[in-house]
Amino acid sequence: MKKFIKSTFVIAVCIAVWFLPHPSAISSQAWQLFAIVLATILGLILQPLPIGAVAFLGVTVTILTGVMKPVEALNGYASTTIWLIVCAFMIARGFIKTGLGRRIAYKIISLLGDSTLKLGYSIVISDAIISPAMPSSGARAGGILFPIVKALSSALGSEPGESRKRAGAFFMQTLWQGNAITNGMFLTSMAGNPLIASLALATFGAEISWSLWAVGAIVPAIFSLLVIPFILYKIYPPDIKSYPQGKEIAKKELANLGALKFDEIVMICVFVGALVLWASGSLTGINATTVGMIAVCVMLVFGVLKWEDFTKEKGAWDTLIWMGSLITLAGGLSKLGFVSWFAQWISSMMSGLSWSVVMGILILIYVFTHYFFASLTAHITAMYATFGAVAIAAGAPVMFVALVFAYASNLMMPVTHYGGAPAPIIFGANYNTQNEWWRFGFILTLINLAIWIVVGGIWWKVLGLW
């Protein structure tokens, strides 16, 4: 019944907007597409159906109503950026299947884990190392790191309830807050990042390569990874500070894993090779998607993955459907002139303000409206292109805008206990109360924003982005 009510509401909104008088500055086709896109965004937020189904319905309606021709509506599925993320999902599957992700995490803990603070850093460092090859933050934080963090908490006698603050509460928040930072470090770290790159290209004409994304993020990200666990340790301290057994537990787990297996060695070569080729794309001329395809082929040839693993990777194919649909819809709005018209209309209301002030206002609104979204993808789809276009219309440099809003799209994740894919897993462990989650989410998001604006701003000036 709830799904029926939500679906009816979405359809009603689409019909109502469709028949409203549209501004004379844009075409009726642009306005009709806006009605469909608005209904699709509402569907992503309310979720009467899964995200892929909602997005696919939106594209289908554009064809049925004649707003787009079939070849135009299906063009989004041919995006090279989408196929990059499909390949990254397959690489992630290799990390999970071979156990290499767990081995990396335990190795880092065996080197650093003799105190709860150092264990916190071990968690975020492990996340950062595997993040370039894992576009699913849910798989990374929830599938690989969460079981390790839970085991460490239990080993310290920290369980949900009275003993949660012995260590577990700190570990869970560190995992969650750190994941938002690592999501923004690489183009292939979070499923929504390639969508951002596609929107930036379609809307602003800004091409964000894998290496440019990584170079722009590396300095503020490292600073955040150093600062955030320490601040969390001070404002939300665990009862247990020293943990000399941590290294021994990790060494025992490594011993249980045994020597490096052939599949793991292949995965290491694939991972390192992909990173090198992604980072040197401007020199080699090899497209990032081509690199991903080569990596998957190597994994298939050497038996790390079977073809059945490829076809059964639900997350990859689901992402291809919803991302291709959203790229089509957003790209259509841009081509029909709706985004540029809306940006000029909004910027006219901010006339007299410098572009830096406009950017500051927009970033704060963009980040903290995430309270109203249960999906980063829905939030990015609803606001990234429009807010970026407004900032550019106010005079902000195009590539600067594209990257700043891209990084902010990840930093906003921790504000609520439903703000991203790993949230149900980590919050569901019951180590943190909702009050604590929201309080620390707000505080640490503000600190993260300050770090990325100040440290990142200086770094981006060095890079010549503004």
C-alpha cells in the first residue's frame, strides 16, 4: 500500500508539472523532460521501486511521450564511465573472493594495532588502500572492514550495550567517518563518482580524468585521514586506550590465512597495474575504461574470476542500468538548455556577490540538504549539475566547480544514519546511538569541509584549478 501511494504521488507530480505553463525562455520539450526528471528524482528519494527500476522507468517514459527518441534515450548506457565502474565492481569482487582485502587490513593492523587510536588509523588506512579498486562503499566498509572491526571490538570485550564504549563505538564511528573520506579519494572509490564525472562532462564540458580526480583529492584527503580519527578519539574517547594484543590478534588471523595464494598474487598485480595505468593515462593514452577492461580480462584468463562471477555481479549491472538512465536524463536537460536557463535565473538572484561567496553558500546548502536524502546517488542527480551550473554562471572556474562539488558529494555522507550504503550495516551494529551519530556527523562533516576548503583550496591553487 505504501509503495502504491508513493508511486501515485510521483506520477501526480510528473503530470502536474508537465501541464504547468513553462517559462518562455525554454522549449516545451525541455519543460516536459524536466517534469520527468523531477518525478524520477522523487522516485529515487521515496523509492516505491528499487533505484534501477525507477531510473529505467524515467527513460522509458521519455520515449513513450516522444520527449526523446529511442536512440537518444538509450545513449547513456554507452558511456565509457559506466563501463569503468562495471569493471571496478569486478576488480572489487576479486578482492573479496581471494581474501586479499582482508589480508591487507590484517597486515596493517599487525603493524600498527597496539592501541585503540592506532587501530582507528589502521581501519582508515586499510580503507584508503583498497578504495581505488572498490567502487562500492557498502562492499568495502560493510563487506570487508566491518567484520574485522566487529571482531576487534569483541576481542576487547566491547559489545552493544553497556560495554559499547570500551572500544566498539569509537571503531564504528571511525570506520564510518573514514569511509566518507576514502569515497572521495578516487574516481573509482564510490559508485556515484563516475556519475559525477559524466554529469560534469555533459553539463559543464569539464572532463574529469581518473588521475585529475586523484591528484586533486590526495592532499586534503590525507590531511583529513590524519585529523578526523584523532579528533574523534578526543571528543568520543574509548574507555580502553592501550591494546597490545591487537597486533597479535592480527598476526594470528594472517597465519590462519596462510601464505599468499596464486589468486592473491594475480590480484596484487592487477591492482598495482591498474593503478599505474590509471595514473599515467595522460602519458600512455590508454583510457581509464580500457584499463579496467584489461584488468577484468586478466582476472578471467588467470582464473581469479569465472565468467559466472562476472554475470552474477548484481551490483555492477544494477549500477549500469540506473547510472545510464540518469546520465541520459541529465544530459538531455543540458542539451535542451534547461540547466543553463535555471543557472542564469538563480545566479541573477545572487547578482553582486563574488563567485567565491556564491560557491560557499551553495556548498553549505548542497552538503546539509543531505538530511533529506537516503541516497548519495539521488542527491547527486538532483543537485550536482544545477548547483555547479549556478556557481559557473557566477564566474567560478569550471574545473574547480566540477571537482569541489564532486568531493563534497562524498563528504556529506556521514550526517545521518541513513546517508550512505554502509550506514545500515554499521549503525545496525548498535554501538552508536542515533543522537551520537547525528551529532558527530554534523561536527565532523563541518571539520572535513573546513579541511577540504582550506587545505584543498591551497592545493587546488597550486594545481592551477582556480
